[in-house]
Amino acid sequence: MEAFEEIVKDRSPKIYYFLRRMGLAHEDADEMVQDVFILLWRDLKNGHGLDTVNFRLYRHAIKKVADFLKDSKTTDRLVFLLKHDGGFDFGDISEMTGIAVGEVRDRFKSGLKFQG
């Protein structure tokens, strides 16, 4: 339980910032962060290790935000933020989103307009 609290304390601001950069309002992002950590808690209780925490957090956040915001520009922004802010490689982004690696690269280029 203590390790999970530390993860929440450490990673909540990053997930919140990611969701805000995806275009969510404060209230929506704040609520979604809670949902993401509930999903992570379930993952950990089901035997998923701490070595995949960051990957799982972003994957849950991606699913939540994709369900909330459904359009092509959102996907471009999502790919850009995962690469630029999250530091994930194109292969990880492909696995998280279910988008082919080549399309991830194209969407990253399209998402460059969301810098800053």
C-alpha cells in the first residue's frame, strides 16, 4: 500500500499534466487521474509488476482520453505528447495505442504543431 501511495504521489502530476495537454478541462482531468490510478491499482492486485507502472498508467490514460475526445487531431496530439513529454519510443506508443509504428511516426509529425 505504501509503494502505491508513493507512485500516486510521484506520478499523479505527470498524468494530470498529460491529460490537460490533451485538451481536458481541470475537472475532467482531475477525475480522470483518479480513474487511471484505480485501474493501476487493479492491475497491481492482479499480479502486474511495478516494472510496467509507467507504461500502464499512460495506457490507461490513453484509453480514457480517447473515449472522451474522439477525433484525428486528438490522436496526433496524443502521439506527440507520448513521444515528446512521455519519452516513449514509437514501438511503445504503437503498443499502447494499437496504431501501426509507421502511422505513429506520421502522427508524430502531424502532432508537431502542438508544441509548447
